[in-house]
Amino acid sequence: MCLLQMKVGEIAAVDAINVHGALRARLLAMGLMPNAQISIKHFGWFKSTVQVMINRTLVGLRKEEAALIEVHKVA
């Protein structure tokens, strides 16, 4: 499932990041890599943005970016 299908408070593990180039490098540098555990903290209006916690770092993603990240629920 994609990151946008999760609910606030759920914890997931990253399966794949379907992004290439500079955006992929930026996400990897922030710790968003396969098998990393993330939790959903907040959605913007109409899910236009999503705030996730990766390790101890809060990261904001646009809807288009979040739709390209595949995850599965852990807890």
C-alpha cells in the first residue's frame, strides 16, 4: 500500500521508494530507506501533505512524493 493509505498513529515499514534522482538521494539521506520504520504524525488538508517520523526526525512530504512510497503496516 502507499503511504497515503495509512492512518495517523500507525507504524509501517518501507517496502520500496519509487523515486529516482535528487529526490531519492534526499529521502535516503533523511533515513527513509527500505525496511525503515516510520509513523504517520499528521496529514494536511485533503492529504495534500503528510508528516512522518523517521527514527527521531519529522519529515514533511508532498502528496505526490508520499504516493510513490510503498509500505506495510507493522503495528
